[in-house]
Amino acid sequence: MTYIECEECNAKFISSTYEASNAYDMCECGNLEIAHLESAPPTRLKGYVTVKYIDSYPNIYEVIEKDRPVPEKKEEQKSIGFS
């Protein structure tokens, strides 16, 4: 999950919760404005989340859920033949 955190008031937002029905949000102090913009067809994306700030940069970071299995790294296969 991608978290967006305000440096001023420590408000936290999750970017995946924004969609067309709740397309705009603002933190308590007014430093951050978060908006969801619809994408144009023929893309498969539903839209984009934009973040605007007034005084200080937002902290944007990923948190990996511990319950989700982590894919194992596959060993590279050596090619046989010409390279």
C-alpha cells in the first residue's frame, strides 16, 4: 500500500482508497491536497492520484503487507548455444 503523510499535521492517507466517488481530499492543516483524476480510454488504468503541497513536501512510502507471499527469486538459466 502507498501511504501519503503530511509533515505538518501527520495526517496519513492511503492512495488506493481514492476513486471517482471520493476524488478529492485535504489534510487537517491544509498543506496537502489529494485528487483522483480519471484516465482516458483505451487504458486499463482507472485513474491517477495527484498530490499537491503548500508548505512542506509529503512523505510518500510503500508498506508491504506481511500476509502476502513474497515471490521467490528464480535462478538465472545459462543459455545454451550462441549468445
